[in-house]
Amino acid sequence: MKAVQIVKPNELKIIDMEKPVIDSGNNVLIKMTASGICGSDVGIYHGTNAAATYPRVIGHEIVGRVEEVGAGVTKVKPGDRVIVDQVVSCGNCYACRHGRGNVCGNLQVRGVHIDGGYREFIAVPESACYILPDSLSDVDAVMIEPTTIAIQSCSRAQLVKEDILLILGCGALGSTILKIARLSGAKIIVADVVDAKLEEALANGADFAVNLAKEDINKKIRELTEGYGVTVSIDAACTKDSLGTLLEVTGNAGRVVTMGFSIAPTEVTQFKITSKELDVRGSRLQNKKFGEAIQLILDGKLDLNGAVSHTFNFKDAQKAFDFTDTKDPSIRKIVLTFEE
Ligand code: MN
């Protein structure tokens, strides 16, 4: 079978690879149909993702059709359309024993630490498979994975109706968080430097928008919150200075959620955290949130159609990544497909 491998940073190859076989650990064989290109895939391609190891078959937004199942599999059957959980955890470490497998001490993420979905077949445990809702095409279903990331951040934030939430950044991550956050009924403020993105966020349920390039965010947040500050802030911009901004604009007893992987040092003071007794929490990947995301779709609360802007056959992955690099404004989500 063929696969897309990042041999080393900035070197992408279509390789021949042995087709996986069902064994006791990986008892569901899936014929891939669609796999999204995420910012982190682009980071692995360009060598800016510190977690990745090479050579690597990337892709963690993994959608396909069950081809064959091992004896004892009850959750899925051949022909089922599924999405695969990208998190592989050990089950034994402190994090795993406390139900936090997404930050397992021996964490292996498909497409990052172990081979992922940019290949014709993948074999995984049945526990990693989630059946797709009929309302979503395979291509659109890749959006379930980014949705789980958003659900994780809102769950880490313990977001409830009473909250006033700031989502910093209205790109792919921020707009997905907005879709989930609005379901809580919280009041939502979005911030970005691009007016068009802010307008889109307002059309999609944000209550207020702040243009960081034109307005003083501290002042604006005080105005919008009767001087208190937001009760929850989520960093979907993930720049070096995000954390400082969030610590500033989040009010007493609030929660600050970070999602960035920047290793650039940034200056923050203990005073900001201690004096307001802020909870600063990281949100990484997702912790068994696929079921929740799919239930929201089945309940008609979440519509993921229309997010994908471009598709490429996986054998044209080089073209797809080159196109991603153009940062063409028409790009929303790019998905690799696997039809012959
Ligand atoms: Mn992703």
C-alpha cells in the first residue's frame, strides 16, 4: 500500500509500506477514505513540531471504512464508517490512572509519535473507533477531530452559562471553540487582528468582538464586563504573548486555558495569578471526546458541514502542502482523499 511519509523536515515522499494486519492489539482494519491537514501536520512537515519524530506517516484526522475485524470485536463491523481517536495512552501512569490519558506519561499520538492516517490502510483497537453520523460525508467528518479539541478546552475551562468567555484568536481553532462554547450559553467575546474573522465570529454566535490591532484589549474587556474581567479565557491564538494578555484580562477566581506549544519565553508575574487566584490550565489534544462530538451532531446541536474548502488525492499530498503554504485566503480545511 501507499503512504505519505515525512522523511525529514521539508521532505515529503509517497512511499510503499506493508499493509497492516489485524492482531490482538490492533483488531480493526480500516480502509482510509479521508484525512485532514491540520496546522500541526504542516508543523511536522516543516520541522517546527517539537513532539514529532521522523520518518513519520503523518495525519491524525483519520476517517475510513472498516474493512475487516478481529474475533471478539463488537463495537464495529465491516462497512461501518468510522473516525479514529488519535491518542494512544499507556493506561498505567499517574495521568492514565486519573483518567487523563491525553497527557499520558508515555503518550503516543497517531501521526506524531507513531504512524498516522495518510496511508491506504490503518489497523487500530476497536476502542479507538467511533461510528460516523449518517449526516456527514467522510470528507466533512474529519472536522470531528478538531471539534474534540474544542470540547476539551471548554471542558478544561469548566465553561457554564454564567461565564463570560474570551476566545483569543478567531482562526481555525478559535472558530471551532466558538461553535462548542456557544452551546454553554455563556457570553462570548472574541478577539483577533482581522476584521473579517471577527465579523464571521459575530455571525456565528459571538456576542462581542475586539480588534486587537485597533483597540486596547484590557480597556475593552473592562468595559464589556463592568470592570470585572472575563471569568474564562481560552488562548486560540497561541502566540508568545497570549498568556500575559489572558492573565491580565481574566477576573478574580477565573480560569485561563492555554493551548499553544510555543517555547518562546514570555514574561508573566506571579502577582497576576496569585492576587486573582486564577486557575491556569493547559488543554492538550482531547480526552475521549469523540463520543460527545458525535452526539452533538446526532442531536442536531452541531453542524460540521461546509468547513472543508479543498480536497486533494493523498498521492498529491505534496501539492496539497504546497498549496497550504500559500496561505491562500480561500483555505479553510484541506482534506486528503483516498479514492483510486
Ligand atoms: Mn487536528
